[in-house]
Amino acid sequence: MVFLLRAWQGDVETQADVWNDLCRSMGQARARACLQAFEQMLGLLVKHGWQTLTVLPRDTDGVSADEAAIARFVMAATEQKREAALAQAGFLVSPAALLPLVCAASRFGLPLLCEDCRARVRSEVVRPRLN
């Protein structure tokens, strides 16, 4: 999540690299839907946000408070913890954007979470356990 936030602040080449990586891992249709939801989420944060978000440069160690808050919010929305996601969204955007932001975050986070789970399962299948 933080990597994507930082990549979207960068140049077009960085965004193309992210696009290619997502297409390779989850297919073009899912990657397109994921990035469309991500861009919708960013648009809502910009238009309805209480403040300008602090997104650090790509190669910075650690995360800003805003990056951490958005990551927690996206995870809550993805895991269908609706009340928690709505509460966290209240600190990010005005009330008019609460529900659209939660919906966009869940549509963005779910493909990433599914792909992460698949990658972990694949790595467990490939690596034999050493007992």
C-alpha cells in the first residue's frame, strides 16, 4: 500500500513499472480494476481530505503518519471491518466521502491481499519444509 502511494507520487515510468508488476502477478483485468479503485481513493482523499497527505519519497525508510493511517484504513476496509474503516476514514475525509472512500479502499485492497496470500501459498509449495 505504502509502495503504491509513493510510486504514484513519482514519474510516469515508475507508475508503468507498478502497472507491469501488477499485470504480471494478477492479470490485466484485475490490475486495471485495482488501480482504478486506487486512483478513485486518491481522488477522494485529495478532494475531500482534511489536509494534504504526507507521502514520503520512494526510497525513504519508515513511513509517515499519514501513510500508516491510510494503510491501516485500507486493511480495515479490505477485511470488511466496516465500523473501524468508517471511523478511520472520518480522520481522513469529510463525511460526504466516507462511504465512497471505504468502498474504493476495499476494491483496491482486496486484489492486493488475495495476491499476497497466493504468493505465500506458492512459496510454501515450492520450498519443502525442513524438519
